[in-house]
Amino acid sequence: MKKDPIRKHKRSLNDSVAEEFGTAIRALGDYAHVTVRAQRGLLYVYADDTEDAVARFHPLGDSKYGLSFHHHSGRWEPMPFSGDLSQWTFGLFLVILPAV
């Protein structure tokens, strides 16, 4: 049976990637309250030790990720762009972090 390349990519997303991404975010300024966790093949961004994520990143392949933010209605709203995690570190800083 041939393995699905997407599933393989999702399995490789782990706690060390989340930790590196969180460290890069916190290096941008006063974001010690921001954490990143890997769950079910996605990266979730949390603020202030709550259990409600403010953003999530999903792998698109070729080391690219898409971003969705958690809308007050409870739905995840996708953003219309993608990038690698180094690009998203700054993008998240511009788009989401000013609100947290």
C-alpha cells in the first residue's frame, strides 16, 4: 500500500516544530504569554494560558502553511495567503499578535 504524502507530512509536525515557532514569536517582542502547540497535525497558537487557540496553522505541503484565526462566532476563518513558518512568524506578528 502506498503511503499518502500528506499524512507523512502531518506526522512529522511535532512538538519541536511548535517549540521553535513559539520561540521565534516570542523573540519579536513582549510575547511571553504566547504558546504554540502541535495537535492533530496542526499548530495552534494560544495566548495567556487559555485553552482557546487564537490561530492555527495547517500544512499545505512543501513546508508551506495556511493560517486560520478563531472568530468570535466559534468558527475558524481561513486567511487568503500561505507561507513557511519563518514568513508566518512575522505575518502573525502583523496580523494576530497585536490583538492578543
